[in-house]
Amino acid sequence: MNTLTDQHQNVAGCDEAGRGCLAGPVYAAAVILPSDFHHPDLTDSKKMTRRNREKLRLIIEESAIAWAVASVDAAGIDEVNILNASIKAMHLAISRLAVSPTLLLIDGPRFTPYPGIPHRCEVRGDARFLNIAAASVLAKTHRDDYMLEIHQQHPEYGWNQNKGYPTRQHREAIRINGLTPYHRRTFRLTDDQLEIKF
């Protein structure tokens, strides 16, 4: 993988986590890595074990020139849709960086320009660029931590296991128990959506 720092001094990789979930916020991270950063285990966070993600999170946070994480909650997602909420979370993360990037590398095909900073959209960028992979690790691990916290309030949904994703057990728990403030009401939450009363 590449850090893309030869021509650009401070390149920030940006990625999100939780777009496909039924509950919880969407998280995004922005990470600027040193030009000589390398770690053999760093790749797309979806391909890593939880243990490796947690290990890499500490390394990334200690080694990065700058990093930041932000989120948009379920109500915000319902208000603007998941794509726009994901981009909003990325913008928030970028705004919190202690060092201003000279270029943004965005995982995926779509992004709204951030004022004053050029960007490139990279499909499957988390598998090709270290700074995007690092952002994917931070977004995923910070979001997982949050889902474990709110699991304590609503253990019946199994968020400690499914992290809010649409598993069969999660959909069944929604059908039986109804909705929480953390559920995304504009998403298809059960196999029979008509059974849910908003």
C-alpha cells in the first residue's frame, strides 16, 4: 500500500464505518500518517480481526501526524440520508485535525468538496492507501466502542455482537421490542416493515 506523501506533504485519508447499520451513528475518521509509516498488518479494517484492529488503533493514534474521529447520529442520518450523513461525518473529522491537510483521499466514489482542500475519491481505497486504511480502523473501532456503550442500555438488541448491523436476530429484536432512539427510522428495520409503528 501507498501513503501518497511523495508529492503531497500532509495527505489525510478519510473513511467511514456503519453506513449499513440499522442502529447507531455513522462514524468517520481522518488520518495523516508520516511518509515513512508502515505496518504489515494495516489493511482494510473489514478484513482484520477485532484484536488486530484494536492493536493497530493504538499504533495509528500514537504514530499519526494528526487524526480525528466524528459521527452523525441516527436522527441526523434520517434527516439528510446516509450518504450525506457519511460525508458530513467526514467533514467534521477533517475540521478537527490539528494539522491542515494538503490533499484528502476519500474512500469510495462520492464526496462533497471540503472548503479549501482538494480531494480524490478512491474506490476500494482502504485496500490501496495506508492513510485510508488507518482511517477505516479508527472509524470502525471508535464506532464499535460506542455500540458497546449503548448495548448496556438496550441489551435485548445484541449490539455487543451485531454492532447495529441488520442481522436476523437484530431484526427480530426490533419486531418484538420496538425501536430505540438509536434506530434509523428511514431504514428497512424488519422483514415486514408494516409491523413497526413509528
